[in-house]
Amino acid sequence: MTASELSVLIFHTSNHAFRAEKLLKQADFVCKLVPVPRHLSSECGVCLRLETARVEAALEVLKAGRVDIDRVERLS
């Protein structure tokens, strides 16, 4: 998989990132907590990386789970 096929979900707090990972893994998403690239943010230290093609479905799961997301960034 290339970087252009990946996106990261950026959160306001690491707590939301950990909760998002748990919810998405329970829903059988392949995702991984990784350090936030410095050019994207310095607020929260971790973000959640997943396939760009699955972002919309992931956002629905997280919305239902009341996880607050700052933004989504596509990696290149």
C-alpha cells in the first residue's frame, strides 16, 4: 500500500485517538495509531492511520460512538 492510499484521522486529544482505535478495531477496520506528522499538527501526539477508501465508513462508526475528530488528512 502506498502513502497516497492512506489517510490519518487527527484528534484534539490522545484520549479520542485511543477510543477511536478501539471502536474501529471492534468494527473490523485495519488501522494503526501513529505519531502525528509534524507538518499536520502539534496538538495531539497520535493520530489514526487507515486506508483512504475506508475513511467515510470509519467516520460513521466514530460518529455513532461519539468520538470527536479534528480533521482527516490524506497522506502523500
